[in-house]
Amino acid sequence: MVPLAAGGMIIWAVAGVACLLARDWLAANDRTDWLWTCLAGFLIGLPGLAVMLRHDAYRRRRVADGRQPEN
């Protein structure tokens, strides 16, 4: 699940950089909220990434203790 969370954050970051490069066009067309949407998507991904990292660590610990077979 970590690659999924990280991938989503990367997509939001790339979209944010694209919006930064097109900042003048966005302002001229009253679309500056797109930049804030990209920032929000990236920031919401941070706790999601933390949860996925913790979940994967817990799963690895269970597998190491022999409580669950690895899939």
C-alpha cells in the first residue's frame, strides 16, 4: 500500500508544479484554486502514507512472529 500512497502524493506534486508553471494562465482564467487543490491533495497524502507505513511494519512483524503466512 505504501507505493500507492507515495504514487498519489507524487501525482499531486507533479500537478502542483505544473500549476506553478502555469500560474499566470491560472490567474488570468480565475483558476488559482487548482494550485491549492494540488497542495491539499499532497498534504492529505502525508497522514495516509504514515498509516500505510505503520500498517506494513505491523504486517512484517506479524509475519516474522509466525502469526500470519505471507501472501
